[in-house]
Amino acid sequence: MQLYPVRERFLSRSDTKLAMGTVKWFNAIKGYGFIKPDEGGSDVFVHISAVKKAGLSELPEGGKISYERGTGRPGKTSAENLRIG
């Protein structure tokens, strides 16, 4: 049996820092939206797949949300593991 190294994304997330932000806008029909980070900086892309994975169908505009920063398209930050509040 051959063993392969564990990819970083499968390692424990206990050291992952949650970011907080406000939903700038989200369109379920288009399947994406953006979060304005509380810490400032560029808006963070959020895809419908992350919303559905969190058990949600939409994100309320102006709502507070916590999330983990992930990598979407090359060089772009995306929100993952969303939690309302």
C-alpha cells in the first residue's frame, strides 16, 4: 500500500482564523455576491456553493457573517464555511 501526503486543505482547521464581515450584496439567481470585510481591504467573493454548503439559500444584504478565507479563481480570495452572525 502506498501512502500519499495529506493536502493542506484537509488538515485540521482548528488554527484557522474566522473573518467577520457584512454582506454587501448577494444574488441567488446569479449565484454569487460579495462580503465587505470588517478589517477593511478588498471585498470577498462568495459563491452559491458556499452558501448552500452552510445550509442557506441566500445571504441577507447588510447581514453580519463570519467566514474562512479560501482561494477561488487564481489570485482571488473567496469566502468558505459561512456562518450567519
